[in-house]
Amino acid sequence: MSVPQSTRPSVPPADRRARPAWPRLLVPFLGRVPGVRRRPPEEGSTTAHDLAVRHRLLLGLSALLTLSLLVSYEGVHGDARPLRTSSAPAVLAIDTARYALGEAEKDAGATTSTSEFSKQIAVAAQSLAAAAADDVGAAAGRQAVQTITGLITVYAGMVEKAQLHAADGVLRKAYLSYASSVLRAPGSGIQDRLTDLRRQQRAAVHRQTSFGPLLWLCWSATALLALALVVALVETQLFLRRRFRRKYNPFILSAVLLLTVGCTTLALFTFWTHRGMAHTRRELDRPLTGPGIRTAGQRTASYLADTGFHAAATVWIVIGGLLLMALARTGLQRHITDYRFRPR
């Protein structure tokens, strides 16, 4: 007895259309992942397996991209904060101290104590205190600053004692000679110590602003992962459109939009931050004296003004990565569930 046509169970037609070869090429690599191993075909259809491959591939690429982007982004922006708050201000403070001591030396030979000499000594001492507060050179740097500060006190004391004696007095000449040796002695004088300290701080600036081979490798890997994920998402959208007759999958398209906008924004933030760091390095590499020190300080502050905001985007990389995986999973989960519970 024949079954009426209207009462026959509805079974989705077997999908025999030509499919892209690249998902099947990944099966040998993903075959050991739970849920991805090829299942026996159900009435000639491999849709369930294709969905599982794409599901695992999208989640895996999303996780790898999030990790790679986090490492690459932090590699650049992690150095921006110490450059802005410590290294660059320390170089400027040392330059200020050197210039102030040079100006004080001009007034050291005055017959009487002058306010200008005392002012310049105070400026030098305050600049070194600011450099110490900026954690210049860690423990060794702080020790060097303390030593230089002590020598400045000795230098100022010798000059003040010299000014108490007659202009042609022997003691005056002796005190001024000793003060000059404290300030200018090769290797152990205040100015040479400041020069060495500045060299160390400039080396720190160069390390913090460099974009070395390791960073290039990280960013290259990140770019390749981002491109692979975009291609995988677009291919998944085309696959769902062919197989399920739905023109658009809003979750997959949202993932593509999130990935494109997010990566573009982070790349721009990184470019702007590194450009500001490079400008800062070039500014501090120049010899700075007098009003040029203040101008350089204003310029470096403007170059690094937005680096804190850019660095704060690090947390959004993690949030964006989790959201990307959630969108990819949601976009495929309904179809995977339908095929998981298909009547056999």
C-alpha cells in the first residue's frame, strides 16, 4: 500500500554541489581535534562534517589572532608609558642640570656671592631630584644621581668660601681651583658624570622606541592570522548561503565587521604611537641647551600625549577576541545542532 505523498517524512535533500577544496585539505591537520574527525556520510551529505570543520577553524583562528595581537600590541605600547613618564623627562632633567651648572660656573668667579649663582645651583639640584623621581636608571641611576647631588653641594660650598676672600687671595684661588676640579675633572667630575648618565638614559630611550625584528615577526604573524580569519569568515558565509539558502548570516557578517574595524583601529593606534615615539627619540638625540630644553619638553609631551589612551585599548583586544569567538560560534551553532539531531 503506497504512502500518500503528503504524509512522507521531510528529509533535507543531499547536498551534492561542488564545494571548495580547502576545508577538506585541513582535515589531516584537524582530524585529531574532538568533533572534527570525519563521520560516515549520511545519505551522501557531508554538511555536518563541513560545519564542524568551519566551527573549529573559526574558533582556533580567533583564539590565535587574539593572543598574537595582544603580544604584538603590548610590545609597542608597553614601552610608551615608561618613555613618557620616566625616560624622556629624565633626559630633559639631566640636560637642564648640565645647562644650569654651566651658567653657575660663569658666576663662580664673582667677588661676592650672587643670587644668579645660587639660583642656578638650585635649578640643577631640583632637576636632579626630578630625574630621581622619574626612576632614572633604576637603582644604579638613583645612586649616580645621589652622588652627583652631593658633589653639587660640595661645589657650591667651595665657591661660596672662595667668595669670602679677597679677589687676589691665595685661599680664594685654592677654593676656586678645587671647585673647578669637582665640576670638570675628567671621568669623576660632575659634568662628566651627568654626560654618562644622559648617555645611559638615551640608550634606554632607544630601546623603548625601537621596532626590532621580533616585533616585525609578531606583527607579520598577526597580519597573516587576521587575513586568514577574514578569508575563513567570508568562505563560511558563502558556504551557508549555498547550503541553507539564506542570503546573509548576521553573526558571521558581524564578526567580519568587528574583525576589520578592530584590526584597522589597533593598527592605526600602533602607527600613531610608534611615530610619536620615533619623533621623541630624534628630539632627545639632539644636544639641548637653554630655551631649547623647554621647547624639546613641550614637543615630546605633544608627541606622546595620546599614548596612554592608545595603550588602554589592550583590554579591548581580549574583549574583542571573546566577542569574535562568540559571534562565530553563534552563527554556526544552530545549523550544527540541526544536523546533530537529524533523524537517521
